[in-house]
Amino acid sequence: MAFTPDFQIAHLGVNCGDEAQAMACAGLFSALFGLEVNPAKESADARFTGTQIEWLKSSGRGTHGHIALATSDLPAARQYLEEKGFAFDDSSIKWLPDGRPLVIYSREEIGGFAIHLMQK
């Protein structure tokens, strides 16, 4: 059965210079657009407003950050994109406890943003 693309934008990751800038950006975005700063998604690396915007506490992948695309079948989505000439960085794979890939980043940037696929 052929893979049917079902990509959904999961979030936008924005590279910030440091934790203070990430916190300031999250706070401003929250005040302007009514998205709550999400303590449930807070990590050592990032702060979120809602689930849509990830404010990285340092520069991550991509010149400006990354665009996370969720899919129901990450390996099939990867193959689908590789057949179109898109390449991935195997060293970026994060794994689920059951051995399936959870996340993988692209090698290329689009408009200064890395792309990462996520398993739904």
C-alpha cells in the first residue's frame, strides 16, 4: 500500500539567543495573541506558547529554527520525501521506547528553517 501524505504542521521552533530571550519572546507572544505559556511543554531546551510555537533557549537546527511536521507513518513519510530528493540526517533520529523513530531532521533548510518529521 502506497503512503498517502498526511503531513500536519505540529509546531514552529524559533531559535533564540538564550533562555532570557526565549522567555521574553514567549511572554510577548502570549500577551499579544492570547496563547498561554505552556508549562507542561517546558524543557531545559525550550519554552512553548500553546503547542504551536517553540521558543528555543539557544540556537538549534536551522538558521532561524525549524518546522515540525507530524505524520502517521514516519518511515513511510521519510521514504516518500527521499524519493523526491529530500535528504535526512540519521544522527538526528530520536527513538520511541518500542524502537520506532519519533523525530528526524532534514539535512537541508527551506527558507532558513530545518524541517523535522515527527511520528503522530
